[in-house]
Amino acid sequence: MHPPQSSHSTVAWSSEDAERYLRSLELFGMRFGLDRMRRMMTALGSPERRFETIHVVGTNGKSSTTRMIAAILERHGLRTGTYTSPHLISYTERVQVGERDLESDAFVAAISRAAWAAERVNHTLAGDDHVTQFELLTAAALWAMAELQVEVAVLEAGLGGRYDATSVIDSRVTVLTNVGLEHTRWLGPTVGNIAEEKLAVLRPGTTLVLGEDLLPEALAVAERVAEEQDARIVKAGAELLDPTISLAARGSFQRRNFALASTAAEAYLRVDGIEPREQAVREAAATTEVSGRLQVVGEDPLTVLDGAHNPDAARALVQALEEMLGDRPVALVLGVLEDKDAASMLAALLPVCERAWFTVPPSSRALSPAALQSLARQLGFDAVVCELEPWRALEQARRWVRERGEDAAVLATGSVYLVGDLLSHLRSAAEVGPEVVSSTRARLTHTPSRRPAR
């Protein structure tokens, strides 16, 4: 479909039109460089200059940290926006203002406006060059947040940093969550190479906030880049977070994310001469949940979804499961994309699972269940079922747990696309609701053997 032809077009899009248009841009794939994005900003009137920003880069924990930073700032009286990726069910989840997803009308208006700008930019590009889906979404997010008059936006970088579409912003605070081996084809073969790409977003004279999980090689790069940019380094650690603070987000990895978020928020506030308030931090911790991260979606049996999609995230998930479930048997539903280190993910997950269902996330880059089964057998794990349809795989795993008659749990993980697909099915089946999640959380919290470790 074609975008509106001018900013004054009378063409009215529906939310379905906007989503259809965004999906059509997947055909153009991923393209490096910031030229298209800078032209988009010019066409849109430089919306990125109308508010302050905090940039979150890293391998894992970016979305959670982004939302947590915004929650803390919001409770200090600042009107905040967030931009995260990918989404679970709808593109609208990627942009929030005041901790709420954009209303449908506002989202459609932003996509329509960005599509108009993209059409203008595309006419200036040579050959088959074309504004990508991620660039258009980023431009729409920046325009929407400017129109809605946010004071500070927290943006999660996509792939890398140097050539990521979000790099058109100039942030006074940059946050590096951690660095692992990911996207080595594009970012480089070592942790140091990847850290270089991510930290290319750091601006001169600003503040760099570092997570506690940085490998020595990444830390060395961070310290050198900060010195080159005359940037101040602030280090965060979970041990710096008051142990009496209660988090709505489950898992020790979320405690580390919140410690990083509170450090980043404090760094931002102090630049503005605002004294951080402990009560505001506590309120943010107690109310900020992150969909798709240790998300409980059912009690019979206990069913948990988590978007862990690389080895480091899988290892953090296993640690959190031990805190959350104790020694309960676990039935695993796993779907992985082909560009991920599936062997290392399996090595982390299978030791805590009794049976596995391998399935296919809704992506053209999905790894086949047969390939996962072969990797599992190499690790000595044969209790495997291959089921192409994720929803059927989840139902089979839940049925297997019920038939055992034990206090076991089902875990679905391996890809954000898998989690989003399952959440969509669960929502359609009316199985997910606040009462299910809250009652399950209460049961977990009040069972001593399953209380998350502090």
C-alpha cells in the first residue's frame, strides 16, 4: 500500500492499514547507515531535538531497563516516553508515553506521518535504497513523542549502536547494560568489537552508566571510549540497590536491571539539579512489570513465558527459575531463530527440564525443530517432541504436566516472536487476565520455597 502523498492528505488510515504498511516494509530487510534516518528527521522537522533523551544499548536487559528508567522519571514529575523493540503482539507496544502504549489513533497518525516522510526520502535515494521498517518505526516514535510533548524519552537501541536508527539522538545519559556475542556477522567477532559498535553512540561530555555484568574486555572498551569522549562513568550494581525494595518484575536479573535503571535515572536527574526521591524509586519498582519476561500466564499448570533469546539470557533465566520454582520439574517449549547460538541455549536450559517440545517461532528466520532435536541429542537429551505449531506445543506440554499429577511447571522461551505468538493465542482464548497473573504472583510470593532470592 502507498502512504499519504502530503502532510495535508485527507487519506485516513485505520490501525489495520498502519500494521499492514509496516509489515510490507519487511521486504526491504535491514540496511546500515544513518543517511536515510537523518533525512527522515529533516523531513519531519527534527522532532528528536524537541525533548531530552536517554539511550540504552547492550545485549540483554535493554527493554526492561528502558521501561524502568522511564517509570522512575515519571514518578519524579517528568512526562516520559519510551521506545523499545521488538514488540510481542502489536507494533503499538513499542512506543509509550506516560507508561502507556500510544492510543491507536495517535499511533496511526505517527505511522502515517512517517510514511509520508519516507516517501519523500525514498525519492531522493539512489538505486533500490529504501527507508527500512525499523527506521520508519523509530521516526514515527520520535515524531509522536514530540507531538505529545514528552520532556524526556528513553530509547532502546536496536542492533548495535553506531548505525542504529536510534543513533540520530544526542543523549546526555547513555546506558550500557552488558555485552555478549551477538550479531557477530554485523557487529564483529569479539566482545570488544561489539562494545565498540554499541558505544559509538556516546556523545562528548555526557554520562555513561555501566551495568554490573560487563566482561573485562567490554569494560576496557567502555573506559577508553569514555576517556576519548570526556564522558563521566557511573557504575551500577545490584548490591547498591536497597534490599528492602520490592520489585514487581520477577527474577534476580530484573533486580540487576532495576539497579542499573535507578542509577541511570539518578544520573539524569542530578544533571537537571533534581534530587532523587527514594519513595519515587520504590513506587516505580513496585509497579513496573515487563511483559514477556518471566510472565506467568496460567496456574493449571503454572505456565511461564520468557523472551530469553541468547545464551546469556538463557543462563539468567535458569537462575531465576531456580529462585522462582525451586526443584519443580519443568516442561520446556522452545523456539529459536537460526542466527542464535541454539547449542549454548540448550546447554543452559535442558539440565533443568524433564521434557522438551521444539517448535517454530513465527519468523522466516526460525530454526527447525529437527535442528534443535539434533543439538539436544548431542547433549544427551532425548525426551523431545517436535511440533511445528507453537500453540499446539504449549498445549501438549501443559497436558503432559497435568497428566503427571505433580507440581510441575511449563516454560516457553527462546524467542520474543515465540512469546508474542503464544500471548496472542492465550489472549484470544481468554486465558490471560490480570486476575490470573496477580493470583499466581500471590501464591508464589507466599510459598517460602519459591520466594525469589534477594
